[in-house]
Amino acid sequence: MSVPFEESRDAVAVLDKIKAVVDKGVEKRYFQRTPHLVLLSRSFYSRELKPLLAEWIAIFLAFQVG
């Protein structure tokens, strides 16, 4: 983890969900992995990933203010 959130269950849970959504997106070809992660479907991003990224940002900002 690139930030010190190992102790935060909320942070770990959101990151696990983000990973699962990215894996699902790769499987369904909404993302491609090579040569790097590339978004291929804006609707998938808006529907599936954007809400999780908003959660992650809220956790990150709370930690910064904290």
C-alpha cells in the first residue's frame, strides 16, 4: 500500500473493491492491462469505479486532515 492505511478497515475494504472492479473490467474488456491499464468504457468507469474512487478520496482526505 502506498499510503499508511493498513490499520484502516475502511481503506482496505475500499481498495479491495477497487481491485475487484478493475479485475472485472479487464475480464469484460472495459479495461486493457497492456501496455498499461487503459480505460475502454467510460460508462463502466462512471457506473462501477467512480463511486469507489470517491470513497477512497474521502478516506484519503480524512487522513490528511486527521
